[in-house]
Amino acid sequence: MSQTVPPLTLVSIVCPCFNEEDGLREFVQRIGQVMRGAGQPYEIVFVNDGSRDGTLALMHELAEAERNITVVNFSRNFGKEIALTAGLCHATGDAVIAIDADLQDPPALIPTFLERYREGYDVVYGRRIERQGDSWLKKTTAHGFYRVMRRLGPVPLPANVGDFRLMSRRAVSALLRLPEAHRFMKGLFAWVGFKSCAVDYVREPRFSGTSKWKYAQLLNLSIEGITSFTTVPLRLTTYLGFLIALFAFGGGAYYLIRTLLIGEDVQGFPTLFLTILLLGGVQLIALGVIGEYLGRIFNETKRRPLFLVDDIHWSEAGASRRKDRDAFLYGIPPVLPVDVQPRPQPAGETVLPLMGGAENRAR
């Protein structure tokens, strides 16, 4: 790095939550121990993603006791990817750490993240070398998904890397410039780039409760990731169409020549039936792939806000560092507060202007 990294006056810990009542108090306690041990001022930004247990009430109780906790309460469940985006929108720190509340990603790793940040890295992500508590099926499907994304995607996804990471303020600002409604955050993290490094760790079992992710949801997230970052499935259907057409042309030529030379009639009802069935199946698959992309276009053109907030309880730091709170109620990417400066840039790199900066400042 060509310039000195500025000191971290505040670090934001962003944590999306859905029915995490059982482990939330332990999470806050561990984060506090780690951050106080590191001598680092911090805030916790909780996003309540439509929890149906006592998560929200416990969040407010902890916020009243700790005073450094921001609670963003959604109007309904919007999903983890959107909840994570909302947390980034409401974070006020010079660096932001995304972490889950289930304590599978160890808070004890945060001081190492901070050390790497001070060495000049804009993004420091945790890389799981072992996943305790995950089933064989989940590990296998996750490994297969990352292999597919590395082969198909324009930007390689680091293997065995989730949302647990530290990002500099300029990396967060760049991420919030991306306006798409379908947000596959692992892909967006990789897309914005910046100087990055990995920190290996063993992922522990959940502190309490069970995973809220079902296999159907994981499948939908995989489809979301593939259709968000590559058009290869569309291209593959084109190649498949050409291949079937070539096969059909060759088969037709063969039977025509055989009939002309030998005079044998083609007895082909079963063959005809199977051919029609094959072509019908391929056409339905192709229509399904096209439909996925059309559905994405339809949802993007509606330009609905990413999320709606029912209410916000700001931390003391967040209340003093936020310039315009009303913008965040509708999922509008934030403007940097006047007292939080972007990180100095390495030589030869350009400044990324904030999305809608001028418009938001005019509000």
C-alpha cells in the first residue's frame, strides 16, 4: 500500500437474524469480550428479518443495556441476502464485519481480521477448512456448487467462503452501489474486488438451535447465484439445440439413404414417440432456463425497494454518525457521513462514487 492505513475509530459488526433468540445473548457477550480485548470501539448492527420468536424483544433489551447496538426491524421477512444488505446500509464504522448469530463463525477470529486490515487489505474473509456439524450431503452439494461457479462465473468465487468477512468502508460503499434486487451476496463480494486475503478457520457447530436453511432454499440460492452471474445456461441450451438438430439431420439422412438404396420401410413408431418425447423435454428445459432469466428481468424492472423497515433503534455511535436516517427506511444505499472518511487509495486506483450520492445529499 502506498499510503498509511488510517486508524479505526469504529468497527461495525453486522448480523442478520431470523429466530435467533436462544443464542443472541451469548453472541453479544462474545463479541464484547473480543472487541474490548482488542481495544477496538465497535457497534453491533442487528437486522431482524421477520423473526417469529422473541428475537426482536431480546434485541431491544440488549440495545438498552449495551448502548452500542443498532436494531433494524424489517416490516416482514425479506431473506438473509437482503437482511445482510440492510445491515451494511446501516453500518457506520470505518470497517464492517459480517457474521452470523449462530456462532459457527468464531468471533475470536476478528482480531486477526483487524490485523490484516491494518496491513492494507480491503477485504479479509474467513475460509472454512473444516465444517463441523454439517452433513455429508450439505458439504458435497456446497463443494459442487463452488466448482460450478468457478467454471461458469466471470468472477471466481473463493471456495468454502461464506459471508464471514471484514470490509473496508470503500469496499462497502462500492458494494452498495450495486442496485440489483436479486442479491447473491457471495458473488457480489467477489465482483467488487479490492485487495483481499483469506484467514483459515474451523467452522464450529451451532451454539444453539438448528439451521433455518432447508435444502430447497439452498437449491434456490444456487440457482440465484448461477443466473445472477452468468448466461452460460442460456448458451448451453443453444448448443444443445444445435446438437439435437445435427443428430436429427444425420438420422434423417441415414434413413433416407437406406430407404432409397435398400428399399426397406422404416418401422419407427417407438422411435418417433421417443424422439418427440426427447424434444419435448429439451424444449421444456430450455423454456425453464429462459423463464428464470425473464423472471429476473421482470423483478428488476419493477424497481421495488430492497427492503422496508418497520422501526430502527440506533446505537449511540450510529445516531451521531448518520446524516440522513429517513433514506434507510426504503432501502436506499447510504451516503457516507461527513465524519467518516473513505479509506486512502493505493496509487493508480480510481475513486468509486457512491450510488445516488448527489440525490441523497439533496434529500
